[in-house]
Amino acid sequence: MRRLIEAARCTHWAIGAVVVLVAVLVVGCGRVGFDPRVGSDGGDTGIPDAAGDGAVPDASGDTGVLDASRDAGDAGDAGVDTGPPVDMILEPGWAFEVALDLSADFTYVAEDFLDGFWLDNMPTDFITLGVPFGDGVAVLVGRELLVYERSTGSVTHHDLTPAAPNTTGPDLPTDLVYAPPSLDGMDVPGIWLGSGSLGGGDGLFRFNADWDLVNVATPGNVSFIAPDVAAVVPDRSAAVTYFGLVSLTPSSGGISSLGGSKFIDGNMEDGTILADGRMLVVEGDITVTPMLTRIGIVDGATFTEVEGFVPGAQRLLRGDVGAYGFLGMAILHTGSLYGVTATGSSPPIAREPTANWQWSSAQVVSAGILGLPTRSILVLRANLDTSQLQLIRFWRLTA
């Protein structure tokens, strides 16, 4: 609901219920590229090499772990030759590279869809793919889904634009999450899509294996999706679906029951379920400009702040962040990655040196997924001025 809330503040309309499902993420693939950057601890690039890391880079600097057709900066490839990636400011012991450049398949449009006011097509989310969707990654760009197929290096465009706003939707797609059969009643996994709208174009949608999109529920303004498949939330014997409420004034948070599901009160921008059944959430204050966000823990009906309000949108990482020693991890829209503890946030692990790039989504993937040689953090970023769209990769170097 990050961009929907901003739009709501400008046009003074009330936002309705926001869906928050909570799920175990089924991760699949992506791709690794070229020219990694490292922290100040030394000169190790972190690229697999003959010294014991695995694959050997070719003459272009490409490790070949994913596929050589779309690496940023490789001469003659199918993607846009953007040259060496902009340096990233990193904590010692971390490395960086551009994993996948989708700039050839993205053109930023500021006035892309009229829903009472103009909505742009800024990238909002991505999901790594697995069975039955093949081996690749899907990126949500406005009302379009870009599906990158790792085996061929090709990108397929799926237009999600409704014929008219406030009808069938999705007017403002917000989130992508795997839909496990145990939660949506289908025989095979699908992918849930959340959407917001000024009127009737919001709700919960589902992609099936051939990328057909159907509406499966009509709650107002789905902000984020996170399914509790393992039923770890206390006093729950089965997996449930969690919902959140977005209003124009921030609240103290808390969970209340409604029809067998649960609602998270307040301007909840993002959320994830912790292993102990509590929820780590991002709450927004949209009564000020720029919008402020803070991170807290919802435990029963209690909201406890762990990071005070900061300017700009934040989003929590999906996947297992435990190996990094944090309660959770988050990104700031302006381009920084940091850990979250029970008492606050860590100094940035990585941050952009300029304001050119905007970050919108991130997740942890295990070694082997996407052919990656080590556990990695993938981040979706876009430069709207130059219509560049990339997945970038961070990983921790070993001593």
C-alpha cells in the first residue's frame, strides 16, 4: 500500500481494508551477473574462482552461473549495455553485483493509468519462480508482469491492465507471494497478487501456471501478503489468512479477530510472521510529507516500536534472515539495506551513493537457487529517469 497511501493523502480519500496473508515463500530462481563490488575489508570479489569457490569467470567477467545473455555491462548481450554498475557503499565483508538487467523491457511512464488520478508504472515487487512456473523471476511493473525465463534468457510481458478503473482490477498491483494449496484450496501452487484501488479495482488475485489471472477475494486495498502456513501464531491450530486495515491516521497497531481471519490495525505498509508467532511490521504515518514509516512488533493486541519513524517507505525482506544474525531485515526506498533487532536497526549494510535509484522489494535466497554459489540477498531497483530496471545481488564474503 506504499504508493496507494501516498496517493490517498494527495486526494483525501479514505482507504479501506488491506489484506495481509502470511506464507512460507517458495523460492526459485534469478540470475547472477558481473562486476561485483566489495566492502573495505579487502580485494576479494566474491566471484567463484579456481581458488575453491567453484565456477571460473570468463573473459568478460561473467561467472556464467545463470546465463550470459543479459548481464549488465557485457558487450553484445541481449540486455542494455549500461557499463559497470554504480559503486555501492558496503559494510566490510559484503559484496555486490548486478544480477539481472531488465532495462530493455522497461520504460517508465509517469501517467500510465487513470484511477481518479494518474498512477505510474513504477516497479513494486518480484518473486523468484519454482514449480509449476518454470525457472526464472517475475517482476511487477505497474499493471504489467515481466516474466524472465532463465533457460532462454527471454522475457514475456503479461498485461494486467483492466479495461476500466474501479471495476475488475487490478488497478494498483502491490505484492506477489506464492499461494500454497493449503491456504487457497487449489490442487497446485499459484501466485497471489494484491491490489489497491480508488474504488472497486482492489482485492486478492491469483495467477495459475499459464499466467491467467483471476480475482479470488475482494477485500479493500491489499497492501502486503504473508501467509502463516506453519500456523506458528499462538492460539492457532491451523494456517490462517491475516488482513490489515489502512486508515488515514496511524494507530497503535494490534490484531483483532474478524470472521475467522485476523486484521492488523493501522497504516500497515508491510509485515512478516516471525518464527515465534509474532509479526514484524512496517507502519506508516501519512499525515506528514514526506511519509514517515517505523518498524515494530505486533504481539497479540500489542504493538511495540523497535525503530522510530524515518522519512520514506520501508519494506521487509522475505526469506530466512536468521543466518545474518537479525530479527528481520529491511530496505529503505531511497536505497539502503539494514538489519532489524528487538531494539532498533543496524547501520546500513549497503546503500546507494546517489539518489538515482529507488528500491522496492528484496528477499533472501539460499545457495543453489538461481544457480547462486552462496546465500544471497536480491533487491529490485529502478532508475525512473533513465528507465533502468535491475535485480542486484548482495552476499557476505567468507574469511
